[in-house]
Amino acid sequence: MPRFLLRAGLASALGAVALALLSPLVDHVPAFLCVLALWTAVSRLTWRRLAQEPSPGIDEGDRMALILVVAAFSRLALVLVPPTPSTDAYRYSWEGRVANAGLNPYLLPPSSPRLAFLRLGQDERINNPGLTAIYPPLALAAFRAVAAFTADTRAQKGVFSLCDLLACALLMRLLRRRGLSVAWAAVYAWHPLVLVEFSAAGHLDSLMILGLLAGLDLWESGRRELGAAAWAAAALVKVAPIVMLSWLLLRRPRYAVLFLAVVIIGLIPAVPGLAAALRAAPESGIAAFSSDWLANPSLYAALSTFVESASARRLILVVIVGAFSLPWARRCADDAARYLCGMILAVLLASPVVQPWYVLWALPFALLAPSPAALAWSWIVGFMYFAIDPALRESSARLPWWHWLWIGEYVLVYGLLGRSLYLSCNEWRAGQTH
């Protein structure tokens, strides 16, 4: 067992305990960011050492056990505290209880007087109480399943943290299939932001990532119908996996039809509520998210200089991402992991809303099909939590610190993407000369 892996595992476990002791993190932002910085340095050093010996060792079983034990301990330490720094888990519990009461969370916002009989003390922490639900049907089904047993938000966190742990195990299986050491999974399993977002905050995105990895595993195992269905299920948790449609259309059109069929069938029960929700402005959460919300954008912000209409900016960027998807699918050939990593990055760069946990969508695929830009982004984006502390947010003589972080974030990401493009062009030219 490599000593650096043991040391990294111990540091990650200590990092999780430190963050649990700092809970709620929004009350200790400077200390939280210091722990995040130290833990991020450990994560990057782990990746650097793994790059020196990427092939499987003779102790793969021991490495797998270590990764899973540390991952499970770290997740448990953070699941046991109330949701932090995000309050989304309170929303998950609420929407599950509303749906289990036979009411429609797409139509009734938490502030509705009709729902007063469901309210608990914890519901005071629900974000955007004046807006209806925005989550797709399979996400809502997960909320309902947990809420049927308990309203405790730690149960919601526990389920999505378990999904994340299962994703770690699937990632190791996929790494072994590609002839890589399972130790690479430590970069994901012990990643500080992964632990913060999927265990401390309990975001449901881990369920989507699990669906994407399950689809990839099934596809590469030859069970392509199930693989396409798993990708479609992931799109019913969060919309982003719809990007798989272009790759499936180009590689295996009949599986693209299956993918679409599963998505449509999954949406049917929710269509009346979703349609009504879109007409229910200004209470519609879906309408608000798709038109008004803005967080950490890059291309969308740049385009605002030239295009005044927010709707036009969104439409232009959707067209650009769609146009990029087909040539990218051709370039990636049968490597679905590489395609997913590139398309997720494209979606995020075009999106008007890029929350820190969104960047983690690409992380497991950046380990299967190396992407320095995706890895670096996952290490730096968590520091945007500077913005949740009013004193830190406004501290600077000319420009708030979080603006400098935003600039540095995208200079790094676009710089690494440009470097990768330059190296790819050089490889292509070298191939042409031979």
C-alpha cells in the first residue's frame, strides 16, 4: 500500500471531522475555507502522485478497501450534522412530504396557506419559499421515498450520500476496466467539495452521477439497452444528461429512441403539474430558474455585453452547445466517458447558473478520460463560498474578493481548455505528417 495514499486518507478523514465540528459552515466561513484549502492541497497532491504510477498495483484490493472505508467514514461524519452550507435538503424533505400528502409541489409553493398543516419548525429554512418545485420527477420520487419514513433532513442527506458512495464503487469498477488503478477513485471519493456538497449539504446530484456511471458501466459491459435506460433515468433526476442524446444518435440511433422513450414515459405523470407550474408565474420555480436565476456564469455573462435579452442569450447558448455536441461525439468515437466530460463542461460554461456542486458532475469522467480543466475547476470552484460571508464578500479596495475569485476561476478553466486544444492540434498535425 503506497504511504502517500494512507496519509491522504487520514488527512481526508480529519478534514471531514473538522468540517463536521465547524457546522453550520455558514457561521464559520473563514475557518471552513481554510480547511477547504488544506484539504484541496491534499487532493491535488494525491492526484499528482497517482499520475506517477497510474497502472494497477499488486495490492488493488487493499487500495479499494482503504478508499471505501475512508469514504464511508468521511461521509458519515458529515451526514450526521444538519444540512450545511446549502439548505436544499430542507426543500427535499418538504417536497417529499407535500407529494406524499397527495398535493402537487409543482403547483403549491411552501408559502401557500393550503400547506400550513404540513409545516414543521425545520421548514423555516426552506429556500425560495414563494416558488414551486423545480426538480424532475425521479428526483421528486426519491424525496417522497425518504419522506415516507421520516421528515429528518439528515435522512435525505444520508440517501444521497449513499448514492455518492455507490458512485465511488462504480468508478473503481470502471477504472479497472480501463486498465487503471482503483486508487484514482480516491481523487473523487476523498475530494473535499464532493464531501461538502453530497454529504454535508446532501445535494441530490449524486443520484444523477450514479445514474450516469451506472449507464456507462452497463454500456461498456454490453448491456446497452439498460445503459441507455440508466442515462435516461439520470436525466429524470437532473436535465443535464439529456446531452447523451447526440452521442447515442450518432453511435447507435435505436438506443437514442429508447433513451427518449424512457424520458417521455418518466415525464408523463408529471406533465399536468409541470405545464400548470409554467403558467403559474410568478410562483413558478421552473420559470424563475429558466429565466431569472444567475450564479457564477461565464459565456452567459460575456454574451450579455452584446445581447440584451436574457431569453435570446439562453437560446443562443443552447444552439451553440447543441451544435458542438455532434462534432464532439464524432471525435470521442465510442468513449462515452470522454464525451460526457466534454459535454458537461460545455453545458456548464454556457449555463447562467453554475453552482459549485454542478462542477462535480464532470469529475468522475475526468478521471476516466483525463481532463485537467475539469479537475482544476473542481478544486477551485468551492472557494466561491467566499460570497456567503458578507464581510468577505465585500472586502477589497476596488473589487470584492469573490469577483477576483470568479475571474481567476475562469482564467484557469479556459486556459487549461486552451492548452488541451493546443496539444490536441499538435497531435493531429504530427499524425498527418506521418
